[in-house]
Amino acid sequence: MSTSRIDGDGTIQFGVFFQGVNHTTVWRAPESGSQTDFESFRRVAQTAERGLFSAFFLGEGLRLREHLGRIHELDVAGRPDAQTALAALAAVTTNIGLVATQNTTYNDPADLAHRLASLDLLSGGRAAWNIVTTDNAWTGANFRRGGFLAHEDRYVRAEAFVQTAKAIWDSWADGAIAGSRESRRWLADDAITQVRRQDASFDVEVTGRLPRSSQYHPVLFQAGDSADGRDFAVRNADVIFSRHAGLEQARKFREDIVARTLKAGRPADDVKIFPGQEFILAPTAKEAEEKHQWVREQQVSPQTAIAYLEQFWGRKLTEYDPDGPLPDIDPVVDVTNATRGNAFHGKSARELAAEWRAEATEKGQSIRQFVSQRSVINGRGLVGSYDDVADLLTEYAHSGAVDGFNITPWIVPTGLDDIVNHLVPRLQERGVYRTEYPGTNLRENLGLRAPLTHRRGDLSPARRQESEDVA
Ligand SMILES: Cc1cc2nc3c(=O)[nH]c(=O)nc-3n(C[C@H](O)[C@H](O)[C@H](O)COP(=O)(O)O)c2cc1C
């Protein structure tokens, strides 16, 4: 066995990613609910909890997407602030983790650390922070900063941000608060250490305002796939929300992350991996395939297919037939940024278009067929009968390629029903899925070790020095 492989613990976990801005949530079906109604959030979270999911996960988007200069009206748009929604959900759930995606580019550490610690305490140790740098400089206009920070500088700021947040969380000593009512003083002497951070990103002096939760501080997720993003993750995160869901793809990603994790001085299995994945299930394989076709038609209308390609071509393509081949003309932009908010920002548009044209020709796909398969998270998604998908996930559980899946329901609020009612019991029968929550907080339920700053012995000398410098 090479050093960059790990054996799975033989189980698999689930999280749910309740999306907020996308064209992949079916919103015209009779059972479709609202993206902004609390009832949708409650229903999805409680169903996930009934299915013993580890986490309920929310993304963050600070601006609506814009397409060729206008609001992109083909998106299902509207996303209440993640921390506000999760705080409300904390009151109607008991065990499930509550993960808020929050960026390090526009927030400030003293404020964000406090709000996340508040969610953590109020939910009984169930909060997590999905750290992102966000991929669009144009979002900066919201904050009067214009296009703010180049890609590589964002991870420099993110590193300083997270170090500062951790120092704030760790600034209250264990047992800082008086242990009994008889005590004359609320706080012990030297209970709180002041955090000072002065570097190119921050010049702050912060006093933490809250004691620790039962899981010390919020669990740290990370989403961002560049080499800088991966290195940032292995230095800081407990869990990666990845894009690599196919078994072979996931294995490769795991190997890469394990190699980086070991280099960062952490145990090989210290960083959990949860790829995003869409599940389309039915009693039989044939029914699942039919459902798959229907879901794709709902998600990718002819207009959506054309608008999707326009993002990369940088011009109107309405004269092209959605049921015909990909456009035979070259993009009019050098890099793919015609839709503000697309995930391929900065790639060579010409290269991408040529690559896609070749792929679609080889597979004999029309524009709509190509976009259908391309534009959902991780391509095809997991499509199959309950039994076949349970068998496949059992293979995943034994492979060690992933620790779990962050499921992206294609419909809210009913999108988890068949997973919880039909798939989870089959996974339990196969011995690869929990039958109860193993712990009392998110850190325990995810099977994580203590936070890095609470196990100094495990840190590399360089990291120890760094955390001491901050503290
Ligand atoms: C699976 C996944 C989910 C993401 N979700 C969000 C999100 O909800 N909000 C956001 O601003 N960025 C999100 N991002 C993008 C991150 O902001 C990331 O920093 C961006 O992709 C640029 O970093 P990178 O070049 O390392 O990928 C996500 C990225 C991935 C891989």
C-alpha cells in the first residue's frame, strides 16, 4: 500500500447541501417548494436528521448571478443568509450538524468568529464553517472595493483569517467561567487571552467574547479545488467539500489530499472528504433511468442550455438550435467570464469550446444533451435502483475514497424522502451506515479528532511555531 492511500473505516456518512442559486433545482413540479420558505429548510433538515445525516449544509452567494449584463433569470435564485437560517434550524433539530459557507475575502475575523461561535454554543456544539474565498472578484463591488484581491492573495488572506479566528476561539481557557454559584467571581484570573494579529492582511487586537462549546469550536470545512485551495485545506480544515464524486476520480483526489496532509504534518486520515453528489433513485433501474431523463428535462430547458453555453462563448447564441450540434464559431472572449458567477471563471474560452465541441461530436450529443450531462454537479449523478445504489455505496465505503457524500437534492423539500426511506435502510442492512448518532456534537458525529490547536503534539514544528505566534 502506498503512503497516500488509506483504508476506509467501512462506513459512509451523508450530508445534505440545500442549494440556493442554481438551475438544477426542479421548481415547476407539483411537489416543488420554495427556496426561501423556512418550511422547506425545516422539512429537509428534519428528514436528514431522521436519516441520521451528519450535516445540513448551506452555500453562500453575495450577489445574484448576472448573464451578459442582466440578472440571470434562468437561475432558481434567492438564498437567505446561512447563519440566520441555521440558527432557526438549530431550534427544530437535535443532532444534525449545521454548516455555514462563509467567505474569508469580505468578512472580518472578529465578527465572523463570534457569530459562528454563537451558532455553535446555541446549537449545542453542532456548528461548522465551510471556508471559501469565493471565485468572483466582481462580488467586491458590493463592498465598495471594486474587484477585490487576486486569486493567490485570497488564500493568503484566508490563512491569516482562519488563524485569527482559531486564536479568538481558543482565547478563553478551559474552565474560564466559575464552576459554581458560590464562586465570588464569574471569570477566573487570566481566563481570557487577548489576540493580536498584525500582518499584511490584518492589524487587529481582539478579545474573544464567548467560552468554548462542547466541540471546542466550530468544525472547519473547506471548498476550493486549486493547488492553493487544497494546501490551505490540509493546513486548516477537518473536512473537504469536493467536486470529485466518481469512484476513480474520488480515489485520485483522496491520494492527492493524503499526500498533502502528511506533508502538512497531520495523520493521513485527518481530513475527511465529502464530495457533492446528486442521487436519482427508484425501485427499479428502468424507472430510475426514466426519472433521470425527466429530471434532466426539467433542469435544462432549451433556453437554459443556450444560456449555459453563452457563458463560455461570451455572446448571444439564440440563433442556434438547442437540439442541434454545439456552435461552430469561436468564443468572442478570451476567458470565460460572460456570466458573473459561473464556476469556470478565468479559463481559456477558446480551448474550452474546442474541447467541448470535440466531446459532444464524439458522443453524438446535441447542445441540450451536452449541457444536461455537463451542468449538473458531477455529471450524471448517482442514478439507479435502491439496491444497485446501495451496492455501489457499499463499494465506496470499503474503498476509502470518500468519507461521505454531500447530497444535493434536485427538488426541495421532498428531495431526501426516497434516500431516507429506501436507501438508508439498505445501507444499514449492508453494515455500512450508522443506526444511531454516535456522538453528542458534530465533531464526534463526523468522527474527528480534537481541533489542531488542542493537540499540539500532532503538529509539525513549523505549525506549532505559527500557532504560538498567533496566540
Ligand atoms: C464544492 C464546492 C462548493 C463551493 N461553494 C461555494 C459557495 O457556496 N460560495 C462561494 O462563494 N464559493 C463556493 N465555492 C468556491 C470557493 O469560493 C473557492 O474558493 C473558489 O472555487 C476559488 O478557489 P479555488 O480556485 O481553490 O477553487 C465552492 C467550491 C467548491 C469546490
